[in-house]
Amino acid sequence: MSKRRPNRSRIKSTKDRLRLSVFRSNAEIYAQIIDDEKNLTIVSSSSLKLENGGNIKAAAEVGKDIAEKAKSKKIKKVVFDRGNHVYHGRVKALAEAARENGLDF
């Protein structure tokens, strides 16, 4: 049994960078921009809300949506928190789409 530390314990938001947290289930993918100092979710998006399934194309749409919502709240810089998921497939597609649409991490 491996003794992995949770990723969240190493990644925290700061005053100049909020945390972009990604959760991936078998069917859907979710993204939230969180302010850890205030314990507040600023912006969220999911493939469930966009009603387009949980594939790579849907993950890219969630990344684009979260970046557009972040722009409207004047958020540009974030710290990427992928949880214990590997940076591959849907998680990677979400991150690349968010970067292409203006988020800096």
C-alpha cells in the first residue's frame, strides 16, 4: 500500500493565485476555482451542467467554460490542482483548454 500525501496538502491558493481544482469521475468531469483563505468557491463548471458527457471533448469544453467564467470575475492566475489524477486524457484536455482561453498556471 502506498503512502501518498493528498495533493491538496501541497497545493494551496495564495493572495495572487487561486486554486483550480479538477475532479474526474467515470462519467463526468468537474472544475472549481477556490479561494482557500476564505474557504469559498468562486467559479465552477462541469460536464454535467453543460450536458455533453464526460469524454475528452467535454473536458475541453469545461476548461473553456471555467476560463471564461474566471475572466468575468477578473481571475487570470491560478494554481492547478489535479487531485490524485494523472495529467493525462480528460484532465490534460481541461487544463490545455483553460490555458488557451486565458488562465495562467
